[in-house]
Amino acid sequence: MTLQLAPPPRHASPRRARPSRRIGRFDLKGMPYLLVSPYFLLFAIFGVFPLLYTFWLSLHDAELAGEREFAGLANYAELIADAEFWNAVFNTVGMFVLATVPQLILALLLANALNKRLRGRLVLRLGVLLPMITSVVAVAVVFSQLYSRDYGLFNWILGLAGIEPIAWQNEKWSAWIAIATMVDWRWTGYNAIILLAAMQTIPKDLYEAAAIDGASARRQFWQITLPMLRPTIVFVVFISTIGGLTLFTEPVMFEGEQMMTGGTTGQYQTVAMFIVEQAFRGGFEIGYASAAAWLLFLLILIGTMINYWFTRRIGGAR
């Protein structure tokens, strides 16, 4: 009797692993949203929620540590009739114009100069950023001494020309000038670096062709550099508008006592200082301060739209 051995079992040939279609679709469609979700999550927590909560508070008669009673638009109506609020708005817009317009012009000229072939260009470009790494408190203290009435450098220079010393903090126009110079000294270099980075992306062939056609350096600047810089100029104007209309640290440190009143008669009180005064320094009216914060938000939107329209007109957009 013979035994017949069974043939060895046939193993299924290994198949190549194929990626799951679901995972592939998630990589293409879901992964980008997953990667950017931390930003939107943090923005919702620290941006959207405070904004909505501030609007909710603005509709209530609320104190910092008291009860909150719904008041509708009463805070807004009272705020519109408040002369101190409009004084703060006037001061904010005035210092914004006085600081931003020279700042952007100087930044554009400085960026154009740094774009030339100069010796030690890297050192010069780093030098314009030095004011940014300086503490705002230190800057305000130094400029407060420079604008001192009795021993300030600027009054000493004016005295050489026979001009009487100016009490820079006592008058509206003089306080505006002092605060505007602080803002310009700190932020002109920052805007210049942004414009310089945009200038270096302009193709050199355009300048070479213009030079061959006989265009001067001034004409090249107006006909090539400015039109090509239009998107960057719009961006710089946007951030300057937001920063100028939320001006806070410089006038507070210029005041010295940090009472948020902006001088004895509010001659340089900004809207941001007015909000802090109403919420934490005055009657602790958090609802009234929240309404002022929302009106400041609307003021920033209006200012940004006006500057956007004006910038496009200056740039020659159609």
C-alpha cells in the first residue's frame, strides 16, 4: 500500500498594496484644512470671541464688578453725544495724519536709497531696524526729555534762533508733533524694509530697458518703481492705519502720570486711552467702554477704506 502525499498548498501570490482611496482624498482635501486649523482655532478664541463679547457688553449697562442690565443702544447714543469721545477721535485722527503721511514718504525714500549699490548695505539695512528692538518705554522716556520745557534739546535749539521755550505737553498742536515724531522714529524703518523687499522683486530688465531708452533715475522711480509697488504700498497703508488709529503707548508714556486723560484738558488723549479710562480709571463702566471700542473698530474700517481708495488713485489704478 502506497501513500500518496498531498501536493503542497498553493499560497496566494502577494498583491501589491494599494493606497486607500479615502486616505488619498483626505491628503488632498482634508490635510490643508487640518494644517491651517490651529490658526483659525486660536483666532476664534482670542479674536472672534472677544469681539462678540465686547459687542454684547456694549448693549448692557455694565460696570466692572457690578450687575449687568440690558440697555440696547443707549451706550452708543450717549457716546455719540459725548464731547470727550469726539475730542479723543479728533486727537487720534490728527496724530494719525501727522505721523503716517511723513512716515510713509520717508519710508519710501529710504527704501529707494537702500536699494542702490552702496557700501555696507547690509549694515545700513539692519540699522534702520534698530528703533524696533528698542523698548517703547525707553523711547518715550528719551523723547519726553528731548521735549522737556526747561531742559529739552529741542527748546534749546529753538532758543538759539530766538524762539521762546514751548511747553510741548500743554498745547494740542505741540503734543501732536512730539508724539508723531516718536511714532515716526520707531516705525519708519520697519515700513522701509517692507518696501525694500518689494523693490528687490522688480525685474532688473525693466530698469535696463528704461535706461537704454534714456529714462532718468527719477522717471524710472515714477514710471516703474511706484506702479510695481502698488500692492505693497496698499499693505503698508493698511497696517499704518490700524496702528495709527489704535495709538496708545506713546501718548500714555508722554503723559508720564499714566492717568489716561491725555493732558489736563485731554489735548492728546486718543480713543484707546479713552476706552481704558472709562473701563479702568473712571467709573469702571465696562459697557460704555465696549461701545467706544466698537466705534473705534468702525473708525478703523472707514479709515482703511478711504486710504485704500486714495492709494489706488495715487498709484494710477483704473
